[in-house]
Amino acid sequence: MVNNGIVLIDHINRYRKQGLYRRDAILRGGQDRLRPILMTATTTILGLTPLVIPMIYGNAEGNARRWGPIGLVIISGLSISTILTLVILPTIYSLMDDMSGYAKRVVAVAKRA
């Protein structure tokens, strides 16, 4: 998921260098990267599901008993990180860009004084 976040931000920055406004770049970058991010997360989640299902229903034996909790943690973490990547990361990007613009204005005023 870290790589997905880095690629998403890089994609947004490319759109901004092409001249798109921040909001449009974030929306277009999110639309472009939505499918690959969801495909990556979904394949991993579906691959781990057979390991977790016996644990949930209480009849886990052998390896499922040992590895089921780890699979559940991975599925939960991947689900939450996917949501964070698609929703929270663009929001933080926008806020950090606002803070960067504010800091540049403060420095410019300080240099004039």
C-alpha cells in the first residue's frame, strides 16, 4: 500500500506539472489509480480468505489454526490502508499543499520586511 500511495502522489504531481489545478489533478489521479489499487488489495484479500474463513466459523484445524489470525490481521490492515490511500491521502496532500503555500507567503513577507 505504501507503493500505491507513492504512485498516487506522483501521478497527481505529474498532472499538476501539466498545468491542472490541484483539485482537478487530485480527482483525475484518483480516478486513474483507483482500479489498480483496488485490484491489488482485492487479489490479496481474496487469496487470504480461505485461510481466515475456518477461523471465523470456529472449526480451524492444522495450519488454519496457526495462520488464520495472521491472515485476518493482513486482511484488516490491507482493507484499512486501501481506504486511507484512496480517501485520506489525497486529503492530506491537499492540506500539505495549502500549508506549503502559506509558508511560502510567510517567507516572502519576511524577506520584504
